[in-house]
Amino acid sequence: RENSSENILSSANRLLLHEGKLTLAESTRLLDVYLFLFDDFLLITKMKRNKKKYTSSDTGLIPVCPSLTPELQSFIREGGFCTVLDQPIPLDRLILKNVDPI
């Protein structure tokens, strides 16, 4: 089915500026997340491991984006994947604050 609305995740002009692991403090718990900072939004994901074990011949067939960090490329080749935790956060609505460590 065709969808005439523009999809926020499919821009051909989007640039990946930074990516990496971070610990997110959620009310009473700490959550290890993986962030993708694009030039127009921030995407927060959770890294998960696939329960299925891949053989060495399977892992060579898994396409991995060359712009990702070697650590994430290796994680994906080992059967890992990232799931989106929440809606992407547009950078024009993002507020950054410095917080002193406790």
C-alpha cells in the first residue's frame, strides 16, 4: 500500500553524526542504551542479542553499514540487533543540561 506521507526515518539526506553506548537513568533503574545522533534527530535504542547462534558462514552474509563503529558492526555480525525504545527526538525540541555526578 502506498503512503503519501513522508517517513521521518527514510530521508536520503540524513547524516549520522555520532553513535555510541550510554547509560540512561530511568526513575529507579539504569538502562544501557545505544544512541544514534543524526543531523536532525536523536534515536535511542536497546542492544539485544539474538538467541540463535550463527555459524561462521552465516555471519559473512550479514550486511553491515560501514559507517557504524567497529564495535557495533561486530555486535551485529554476532547476531545482535538494536530495537528502538521510543520515538526519535527531533533536535529542535531537544534540551541539553549539565548534571553534576552524585
